[in-house]
Amino acid sequence: MADETTTAPPDLAVDVTALTALLDGQHADIRRTVRELLPAYASVLEDAETMPRDEFRDRVRDVVLEIADTGAVAMGFPSEYGGGGDLGASIAAFETLAYGDLSVLVKVGVQFGLFGGAILQLGTDRHHDAYLSDLISGRLLGCFAMTETGHGSNVQALGTVATYHPETSEFVITTTTPDAGKDYIGNAARHARVGVVFAQLEVGGEGHGVHALVVPLRDEQGAVLPGVRIEDDGHKMGLNGVDNGRIWFDGVRVPREALLNRFADVTEDGTYTSDIESPGRRFFTMLGTLVQGRVSVGAAGVSAAKVALTIAVRYGLVRRQFDTGAEDGAEQRLLDYGLHQRRLLPRLARTYALHFAQQVLAADLHDVFSGITADEDARRLLESRAAGTKALSTWLATDVVQECREACGGAGYLSVNRFAALKADTDVFTTFEGDNHVLLQLVGKGLLTDYASDFSDLDQLGMVRFVAGLAVETVLERTRVHQLLEQIREVLPGGSDDWDTDSGLLDPDYHLAMFRFREEHRIGGAARRLKRGVDAGMNPGEVFSRVQDHVISAAHAHVERLVLESFVEKVAATEDGELKLVLNALCDLFALSVIEADAAWFMEHGRLSAQRSKAVTREVADLCRRLRPVAGELVDAFAVPVELLRSPDLLGPDA
Amino acid sequence: MADETTTAPPDLAVDVTALTALLDGQHADIRRTVRELLPAYASVLEDAETMPRDEFRDRVRDVVLEIADTGAVAMGFPSEYGGGGDLGASIAAFETLAYGDLSVLVKVGVQFGLFGGAILQLGTDRHHDAYLSDLISGRLLGCFAMTETGHGSNVQALGTVATYHPETSEFVITTTTPDAGKDYIGNAARHARVGVVFAQLEVGGEGHGVHALVVPLRDEQGAVLPGVRIEDDGHKMGLNGVDNGRIWFDGVRVPREALLNRFADVTEDGTYTSDIESPGRRFFTMLGTLVQGRVSVGAAGVSAAKVALTIAVRYGLVRRQFDTGAEDGAEQRLLDYGLHQRRLLPRLARTYALHFAQQVLAADLHDVFSGITADEDARRLLESRAAGTKALSTWLATDVVQECREACGGAGYLSVNRFAALKADTDVFTTFEGDNHVLLQLVGKGLLTDYASDFSDLDQLGMVRFVAGLAVETVLERTRVHQLLEQIREVLPGGSDDWDTDSGLLDPDYHLAMFRFREEHRIGGAARRLKRGVDAGMNPGEVFSRVQDHVISAAHAHVERLVLESFVEKVAATEDGELKLVLNALCDLFALSVIEADAAWFMEHGRLSAQRSKAVTREVADLCRRLRPVAGELVDAFAVPVELLRSPDLLGPDA
């Protein structure tokens, strides 16, 4: 207990308005606009509980159309079609919209992100002219029909086929097997009039891989068109305001011009042309243009975590758990308990960390897609970063929402207190736009192969063979572990080997060195295990199966390092003063709680002594106590409109 | 990779029928009866998604009444009133019922466990004669009105008051403050005609603490009686077939005989009598009789985990994630991937562990309440064990259901595949019958004070002062750490200090020694920190706040040790043969994955070297691979009726 009475660092204070401005960053305007827009739709949160399913779906559609009217959700489209011409603002708007009902958010994502994004990114002028104005205004609702029942993560193997018939200049679209039915398609069960359908393109008896076509699904009255069969996916865990469904095609004919032909085309006489020679490369180039979806889902995950933390922290500040009657315990609030701080505050710090990581990512996205950064490497890194950050942000949401709900006791179980919907609606975030484990596997593959192949190409055996084919020296060079070890030593007092000291625990260089060491060591280790397995004659599938979790943990460490860097850079860029102090403390708490969570690994690899590991744990508790007095301000700075918090049981009727 | 090619242990095989019989144990008959009963009610699972709330509540009530007719849910009541006279069988029936819809289960729990249990345990013959037959048959539906809006965990401070009026021989029941409204009371919003109401008893101007009375709430037509006000808690995250509500009393008069007077009574002229002098002790004696509820909720949590694992493991065995087209990868199923095994199989092992722990607990409960074991110490240990096991079993449910849902991808999100309801319905298990953290705190308090005070009395400051008042030697003696260290050495090869070796990793004595060391070290450490804090002049509230997580982690380690002991003893008691081999592997996997999860702590405390820690991780992976070929049989042995699995998308239409 001696260390609990050492000299105290300065008290923290927070100017909420200033912190909100800092969090809002360069897109403060659109964020404010959406925050002002949302309270009018607070009643949707209640409708989600009370309305019959189809009625609620229509209600959500109506809200989406009303929001579309304000222009707030079309920021990413070219201004000549009625958009805002600012992709970064588009992400900021979507992120903020996630404070409200998440069926509304996902319906917006389906219409403007997936459907609209595919038309914009995969189509050419003829498609833009034909569809963009109408889809931006909401006059034309559409869906994005990629996933199939039997092909979730491996979309390159889709079973829907589009065959070109030169005699009529048409494509004929057919669902070839039961596994090839489109599934979980948002907007399909009720509202979409057209779909962007991904299918294997066959021209003149030759397959050219997966391409996207615009296919009408319903007429103006909403009746399903001939040759199309649609089935409702039915009740879901959450997001029941979104009408997910299954679609089957039986010889549906669309004109040649329906092909979204930015990257490949078919001439009238049936000649297939593309500037990208490899069918795989072509497909992954197409997929790459849709990276915005992953950035958006991750951003939404962070917003959901913010809503949950706002409620739980505020509750912890008003609720007295035990009115002990004792003179010194009577005023104790829930958040005064060490354990309660432990449950909420490291999660609050991680939410801040991922907020800044998402901001960096959104800026990268903006730069790449607005042509500010144009090279191929930047694109690959963006795709990798988007995939990895999406995984961490959506797992954050699942974890934070659950812990906050438990931290509010039985009241947290009542729907009026928001956790029910937050939990149910965000649950699928870990799966959609790519299963998180699969995404991290992609990131890991990129790290191991130096992005030698296309990003989304999850060819595990190819990866194993690639790594196995490297020279021993190359594999060893993959890891800069020794250099990094030096870096860790340098940031320790006197560059010494004294791992037992407490000093330097709050030095960001120490945190970064630890994160980098972990990342590089895992990448190197995974590479060596892959190579060794193949060299020993094991078959590549078996080798991959055994090393898979190592690959994924390397990717996880990589992304977490990027997250920490974003946070450290943000702190460094903040002017000296109160805000910098508090951000610093949050950043320390984030970094140390990650090190604490992985302490076994660091000890196994000689980078943390038993004594220092205990010191990390004490420091985490100290940081929690230090942040406790400003915890309320730290969640208020998220600026979740009070109308959206609901929670009369938790926050009082005047919440 | 060298260790991945060492001599393989024998292949495992499972006779499903034999394993089911072993899991069923001595109450196989009632388990089978309930399993045969459940398929008829499989449609309730669908009704939960489609029916309007009140209609679904009535449907659930009707199902509960039908099941009551079979006698399967009244096993715990005396046979003279129509019960089965077998408490152990009652728990087994409840546990099995948890394979089905959980609103039905919880409604059964409210009626027969909470309401019926209170009448049985707190009442005397006059109450038994008046109510038991009717409540067992379901002719009289009731509720258990303890929790208040402002008093969740601290029920000793309830604000409802029952004042005795000798002139009319009546109690007058009043809700004194807004915080004192009864809340989250199951059966209250719609179906209960009477309630067992907990209130502060006042007789002749003197308070005697919390007692329970039977209070009519509705007339035969269901109209709420004068003086009673009831409000619906509204929509909840799950369990919407249970009508939770709030109740306020405004001078409601009940006759003197309404007092459940097993432990205290009031004479007609207004004299309060009780064999238990201390009001606190009296209240906690009453609470102690209700321990069955915690045993039941824990059992239900394990059952929910079994359902989730059955679906996810079966899915992992049929689903091919990537049809790579490569000669050696084409047949790879999801569960062949190392990471997928890692996600599901340690959780399967833990589910087995908690199954056996719940069986031991249910047997203890049966023995104590049937008078087979009668002493006070056995009661206290039972209460502690029930509280702790409830926490671990319900967290197991939350964790397993979530991981299984994610392991089934997007399909896991569709309600038809069961995870939606499993997740939403079980979520509150961590809170009800006592918040898990509060329960572990109670367990910790018992460990630290050698059960010197009443079990449920969560007087934190009293605990701090108790421990602080112990002599230094006593505090040090609390921990047998040094002895345990010797034990660990003894089970290592040659009793050596060679922590680096892999040997002994699969020795149950090694596992037990590690678990015991962790427990004792944490108890001792918490005691020393409490004492040191007070000795240093810190106020007890602050001391407690800082040591709280240590106390809780000690309790957690304690309960986990009990769980491991149950499992090890079960394995030891099993005849040599196939079943013993497979149970042994599961037990090893459970023990080693717990050690792995706490590896940082073991390393910090010098009980695990870096090398051995890595060996533990490798062994966990090896055990997963070894169990993979029998994973399907291991879940089939849970014998969840196939009609209840639903999941046509995951398991195929013939599931």
C-alpha cells in the first residue's frame, strides 16, 4: 500500500466544450448538424420496442428519407448529383448518427454507403447519371446483394452467375445452387427497388470472376419482378427496422449497360475488356473501393460505446450502492468503488483511443479517395488499417455495452434504459462488413507477405507457401525485435536493464516501444512457425490451422500499435494545458491497460519483470482514481444528445 | 513446432448415451421426463419473436400451468401438498427446463421457486395449508416482492413498512418513499394475485427489521385491489414473456396471520417474538432459506451455455469456411481451424466443469434442506458456494453464448437460430438473485472473516474493521501459501525447482496446487492490505474501495478451485475406460486454460516460469486438437432436444 500514498500528480480538470471541440476535429460542423437533427427522432428508440415489425421498418424508412432530405447523409457523393463532395464529412456524419437508433443508421448505411457507394465507385457516368440523384434523394431505394448463404467471408467464390447473351445484348442472372442464394441483404425484404448484384460474369463461355450489375427487383408499386424471388430473413437479434432478406434469380435479364463497368466491360458483340488483367486483382480492386463501409461500421461501434459509457458513468456518479449508515461511507457513490472504476474507466480510455484512431483512418480514407494521396501502397495500407480498426472498434462496442449494462444492474435490463437496443443492435457489427477474425487474418497476411498479394484475397495456402518460400534470412529480418529491445532499454532510466523499477511507466516512448516489440515479435514468430512447419513436411493447410491464432494475434498487436500511435500523436499535438493533461492520463491508461492485459506475454518474452508487472497494475488503479473526478466531464464531452440517453430509471427523469 | 510432433496420447472416443447418463447423474429420471416434455413447447421459442407482448405473456403463463400439471416443476415441495418431496430432483428439473424458452423457465422460477419457496421456507403450517396446494397446481399465481427501486443489492435497507395495529390485529403496509417502490417484480405486472412482500416490521413503535408477509394484490378477476398500485416495467432486453412490474402500497391492511412466521411472530396484542435475537441474524437466516434460487439460476446458466455450444460446435463441424480449391484444403471444416477450436473447446471444457460443480452444489443443497446435513457451518458454506457458483455459471452463459453467436457469423444473428433469445434472455442472469460482483464480494467477506458474520450481510466497513482488528499473526496465518508452495513442488518431477520443464502439466495435483496457491495467496494478500490500510490511518471506506477488486479476485479464485475439485473428483470416481479418458482431457483443458488466463499473475508470483507458461499455451492447443474429433459427441451428450435447437440455417433443415 506504500505506493498508494506517493506524491500525487496534479489534479485534472476538464472544460467540456473545449474537449468536445477537440473530439469533433475538422468536421465539427456536420457533427453538430447531426446532433441537432437527432433529438427529433428520439421516439424511434421507443418505436423499436413497441411497433410491429413491418410497421417499424416503414417508420425507419420514413426517417431515413427525412434525414436524406437534409442532405446530412449524402456528404460523400459528388455535388453535381446533390451530394456534399466531402468523404471525410460523410464518415463524421455517419459516426454521429450512430448516437441514435441503429436501425436508422444501418438503413442509411445500406442505401447511401453500400448501394450508393457501389454505384459511385464501381459504376461510370451512365450509372451515375441514371441513379445518383434519385438514390441520394431517396426516391430510389436499393440494396447491395453480395453475400450468399454459402459464401459469407469467401465472396470470390459466389455462386450467382451472370451470362452475357450477345444476340439480345443482355446478361442473364441465375442463382445456380441453394448455397448461392443472396442472404442477409439489407433493404431486400421490403423496400429495395433495385439491387447491385454480385455475380460470376460469363462471356462467350468463359468466366471472368465476380462483377456487379444493377438489377431491378421490384416495380414502382413494390411488387417483386418476374424471375426474382425474395424471402424475409425474419426476426433478428436486433436492427429489426432493417428489412434483411434473401434473393434468388431465375434467368433474370438485364441490358448490357447494367454492368457496373468502371473496371471491366463487355462490348455489344460479347468481348470482355478490362485494364486489370488478373481476375483476382480486378475483383479485389473492386472490393477495395468499398473500404468506406468498414471505416463507417467501426466509427459506429465507437459511438455506441460512447452512448453506453455516458449512461453507465453518469449512473455511477449518482447511484449510492450501500447506504451503510456509517459516517464515512454514506456519501460513497458507485464510481467511488475501486472495482467500479476498473470496470468503466479503462474502457473509457480505450474508447478515446479508438475515437482518435478512427479519425486518422477517416482522414486517410478521405485523402486516398479524394485523390490527395494516390499511390497503390497508400491504398493497401488504408485497406489493412480499415479492416483492423473495424475489428477493434466493433469488439470495443460489444465489450463496453455489455460491461456498462452489467454496471447498471437490473435497471440496465429494461429497454427504456437503452442497453437492450444498444446490445442487440451492435452485436452484428463484429460480423458485418467482414467477420472480425477474418479481417484480422487479412491484416496478418498483409504483414507476413509485405502486402505482396491483394488485400482481400484470403488465400491461406498461398500465404503459407509464400512465407515458406522466403529465405531464412528474410524471415528473420521480418522482425526488428532486437532493435526494438534497444528502444525499450533507451526509454528506461539510464538505458539500464533494471526491469524492476517503476520509472518510465508513464512515458509514451516506453508504451510505444512495448507495443512495437510485441507486434514485431509476433509477426516474426508467425513467419518462422509457418516456414518451419512447411520445411518439416507438414501440409500447408495443417500448418496454417496451427499458426492461425498466432497470425491473428500479430495482426491484433499491429492494429493496437496504430491505435496507440494515433492517440500519442494527438496528445503531442495538443497545446499544453488542462486538456493535454487529461488526454495524457487517458492515453497512459489505455496503453498500460493493454500492457496489463497482455502481461503474461510480455513476461514470457522477457520484456516485463514480475515486479514491474505488478507496478503496471498499481498504476492502472492509480490512473483510474485520478480520472474519477473528471469521469462525468469525459463522457459529457462525447455530446450525446440527452434525449437519446433515455434511461429515466438510471439518470433520473431530468436526465 | 517441435512439441507439436511429440508422441500422441491415445485417441479419444465417446459413447454418447453413456456420457449423457454420467452427466444426468442420480436425477436421470426427472431430467429425461423434462427433456421429453419440452419438444411440445418448442413453438414458444417462435412465439417469443412474433406475439405481441401481453399475448406472449399469457401464452407463457398457459405453458407454465400445463407444465405444472405434469408435476415436473413441484419436485421440491412436500408430497402432502402435491409436491415431489425431492429438492435435488427439483433443481435437476429446473436445469433441464432451461433448454427451452427462458421466459417459461423464469416464470416457473418466480412461481415455484421464489413465491412458492418463500411460502414454504418462511411460512408455517397455516401458510402451507392455505397456499401450497393452490400454488403448486398453479391455481394461485404469486410474486416475490423484495427488490425496491432504490434497494437492489442492499435489501436490509428496504423502505416498505408493515406496521402492526393491535386494535384490528392487522398489519398496514406502506411504500414510504419513491425509492421504496417494489421493482422488477416478476408476475407483478399481469398475473400475480398475491405477493410475498418484504417490509420493515414495526410493532408498537419499534422496528424489527425486514420480514415477509403474504399480501393480496388482485381479485379473482384480476383487478388490482384498493391501496395497491401496479405499473408495468415495460419492454425488456429479453424474457418478455415474464410480466415484471412495480408495486406501491398505500395503507394496505392484511391480517396478523399474513406474516410468514417461521422465524418471528407478533402476538395478537402486539408483542414481537423471535427465537433469533439479532434482527440482522434473523433477516439473514430468512434470506439463507432462499439459497435455492441462486443454485437454480446458476444451473440454468450452464444449460443455456450447453444449448449455444451444441449449435456452434455442430455448425463448426458441417460448415466449410473456405472452399480453397486446393487439394489439401477442400475438406477443411470450421472446427479444423486452430483458432476456432480455441474459441469453442476451452469453453466446452469449462461448461463441463461447471456442470459438475452445479451437481455437487445441488447435492449439498439437498442434504442441508432435507436435514441430512444439519449444522450451521454446512449452511454457511452452502450459501457461499451457491453465491460464488451462481456468479461463475451465469458469466459462463454470457461469455459462451456471445462467442458461439460470433462463431456462427451472420446467421447467428437471425432469431430463428436461437442465439438472439439465448443472449437476450440470459443477460440478466448475471444480475438477478444477486449481482455477480456483489455475490463474490460476499464470498470474499466470508473467506476473510472465516464466516464470522452472517453470509448475506454486506457490511463492508464491518469487514474492514474485523480484519484490521486481527493480530498480525492471525492475518498471516490466513494464508497457507508456504505449505502450498511445497505442494506444488511435490507434484513437479523430483520435487525440484525446475519450473521450466513441461512435465506434470497434465497432473491434476499440479492443477489443484496451482488453484489453491492462487486462492490462499489472494486471501492473505487482501487481508494484509486491509489491515495495513487501516493501520496507516486511512478511513475504512477508502481502504475497502482500494482493496475491493483484490477481495473479489480472491473469491473468484476460491470458487474456481471448488469447481476444479468437483471436476477432478468426478474424473477420479469414473471407472477406467473411454469416458474417463475424455473427461480427463476436458478437465485438463479446463484447468490449464484457467492457469493460462491467469498466467501473468502466476508469473508475477513466481509460480510459473516464462518457459512453462508457453508450455501451458501449447498444451491447451494440443488438448483442443485432441478433443476436436469427439467435439460433436461431447455436445450431443448434453441431450438438448433437437426440436429446441431450431437453427435450420446453421444445422440444415434436418437438424
